Amino acid sequence: MALTILSFASCRKDPDPIPTDTSCYSKVYGVRSEAIHITDTAAAGQYGFIDTAGGQIGVVSVVNSAFSKQGAFSNADSCYYTIKTVRGSYTGNVLCRVTAGSSVSYLTDASVKKLSYQAIVFNRATNRLYCLYNDTVNKVGEVTISGGSFSVTELVRLKARTTILTGITADNNSGALYCLTGDLSVSYLERYMPGATASSVTDTLQGGWGTIMGLRYNVNDSKLYYLKINGSPGAVVYREDPATKAQTMVATLQGYIDHEYFSAALDPCRNEYVLSTRTGVGWSSQMYVRINLASGLVYKNAIPALYTGLDVAY
């Protein structure tokens, strides 16, 4: 598959036209990081879209390595957002924005407390950005951009009182948000509908921080997907019905999965769960993986550097 570099002029630009021979067209976006350690924020990175067949990234912009496990492509302004970490921390309070015209800017936190945000998602149903963060307790907030800064408005305090915030995903049909939090041994799935006054815990999963990750919602079947490291070494991708808690094993991955260097996204057009991680003895290599959610077939590509902040524009 040939790569075509984006060349849009501004943030507010109509998305790429949908080909006439398909009803859905998508691109996987992320940041290729050249850093050798998760706290090495001085290292250069490259933002762009990923060739899903070969796993190679088409460079659009050079950014400071973000290392955020989640990115968010906003259909409201055709911009990509990801949280930029601060040295010595896995979280951050700087929001990196890349416009459709490849312009990069770093938005500062306008709040007084300068909170640490751990995950960001764009909700196509509400046309808004949301984030997961901790301010004494775990919270979901709405992200508002203004000039060169951003602010977060608290929407709800999550019921699960845990120390680890793992991820947030959106049901782009109904607008519901699903959060994954946990501690050292247990993880919690929690549902929140924007506009409601409370959230609800939909399931409790055995396996805590560093074990369960990559929570994503699939609009094709209204199911949640996540990866669980089983330590054999290897991992399993699960499908879960948020209404019934019924779980199905989708695919098994062989080899080591690095929970610190990990990012995942769900491509509804190809019906694929995609991820990037470090692997190999001594974490000597990186891989980009595509999993067909209908057949369970796994496609792996060796890649030259880690891709972080994965998200899908469609």
C-alpha cells in the first residue's frame, strides 16, 4: 500500500473522501517515538498515519515524544490530540495538538491545580473531547480548547476508588463513555453517560495494573475489547458485552508485551483491533499488530520504533 502524506491547510478541513467502492474509510494515527526510555521527553518523535498493511508510518509532523498510551483524532476540527508526559512521570498536563495542516502546538493547562491527565478520547456522538484524570479521586472531565491552553470541567467522580487510571473509550453511537481503572490486583470497568450525575461499575476483572489495558469500544457489535497479559509469556484479547459481562476470547498473542510501552486502537472500518508495543528478550524490538475481530486472525509487523497515542480517524 502506498503512503500519501497529508497536506491539508488548516485544522477545520473536511475528512478524506470515502472511496466509492466502500462504505467506510479509515486511517490509524499515532506518534513514532525515537526515545529509549518512557521519561525521555526530549527525544524527537514523528506524528503521522500508519500503513495498516506494512505497519510503517507516513511522517506528517515532528513532535516531542508524547508517550501517551491514548491519542484522540477529533472529527470536530480534524486535529489529533495526545497528552505529553513530563519527565519522571507517566502522566502529564500538556496537550499536544497536530492540525490537519501538520502544525504542532503544545497547549498548557489553564487550571490552577495543574492536574495530571492519563487518557483522552473524542466522542463522535457528542462531538467533544473527554479525559480521565485524578484529583484526589478518579474523575472524568470534558476538555475545552481556548487559544494556547486547555481546561477540564469535571463531569463525574468514578465509583471505583483505585490508584491507577488505565483508559477511556467512547460508544460513538450512544455517546456513553467506558473507563478502565484498577489497582495491583483488580481492574474495574465503569460506564458514564455524559449529562448524568453518576457512573456505574459494569464489571470487576481479575488482573490489575500492568495486566489489563487497551480498552476500546467497537460500534460494529456494541462490545468492549481489551488485552490481558497472561504471563506465559503472551496475552489474550477479549471481547466483553458491557450489558451482560459475557466474555469471549478473540485472539492469543505470543511473546512478551510491555505494559509501559503500549498503545491500542480499534478500527471500525476494517473491524480490527490494532496495537503497538515493545517485545522480545530484553525488550529488543517493537511490533505493530492487527487483529481481525471477526476471524481472530493476527497480523504482526516488526517496526523500527514504538508507536504511541494510537487512534483511528474514520
